[in-house]
Amino acid sequence: FGFNGGSTLALDTRVPGILVNTVIGGAAGIVGGIAIGWWQRGHCEVGYLINGAIAGLVAITANCHVVSPLAALVIGLVASALMVWASELLLAWRLDDAVGAIPAHLVPGIWGTLSVGLFGDLALIDNGNTRIAQFGVQLLGVVACALWSCATAWLLLRCIGRFGPLRVRPEDEHMGLNVSEHGTRTDLIELVDAMEMH
């Protein structure tokens, strides 16, 4: 609420609509996450509920000032569906995203940015663009950010990789990084170690 509502840098008549759209986008993400979890697994999938809320809030952020409440509902619902799709895709590709950053932030963020062109009130955007032109501007922004962040990350990781490995050994992965890198011991680890020795 502080982020979206405060983005106007003034407490004016736009703020209530922004806050309403923020609530609707987040709530729609929750409902979508619950519904998809129930449909897929037969119960409320808590991870989908939590990440659905985040996905809805992320997706509504770029457009909360220029869309209707109905559009906010659609944006939040689609964001939760995209979050589930991205989560399942990462699992299928065996890519580890322990906190769900890609499904909950990246994918809904792209969707929300493109939604400015799809659902935004052109009179409120007020830059003279047609809907297609505005969608093109949003898509250009997504591509520019992707190229910049991917190129910068690749260059940075390439440089860091020259001084040491970026990936831990398979034995360390199996043992767990909390043990192999930090020397952390718990009762459970002690029990597993004792069971393996006998």
C-alpha cells in the first residue's frame, strides 16, 4: 500500500483507486492460487495461496493507477495462473528456486508491465499512444530490462567464476549447505548420521 499508494508522491484523488486496485489484484491472486491448487491437488495448496498473493500484488503494481477494478481482478487472477505455470515449469526443468522468486516476481512482473498496454485507460496514460503502440512500449521495456539484467548478471558471474567455483560440490549438496559450509548441526542431522553409521 505504501509502495503503490505512495507512488503518486501526493495524497490526492488517485490514491483511493490505486489502493482499491492493489487490494483487488492481491486478493484475486490469492483466490486464483487457492482455486488452482484445489483443482490440481484436491486441497488448498498453501504455497500457491501465498505466492498467488505476491503474484497478484506484483502484477498490479505497474498498472494500478490506470486500470479499472475489473481489470485489476483479471490481472490478479492471470498472475496467479502464470505463477503456478512457472513454478511447475521450474520443477519440470529441475531448476531450484527455493523462494519462488521467478514464479512470484519475474513472471507476474512481466505480465503486469504488459497489462498497462492491454488494460490501461489511454486517457489516464495520456501520452498519445494507441493501445497497440502502448503495448509495444511496454514490451520494449520488458525486453530492455531482460537484456540489461541478463547481460550484467552473466558478466558479473563470469568474473566471479574466475576466482572460485560458483557451484558447490555434489557431496556438499547432498550433505546440505548448512552443514558443509556453515558447520551447523541439528538433532535431525545427528540422528541421520548415526543411522547411516549402523
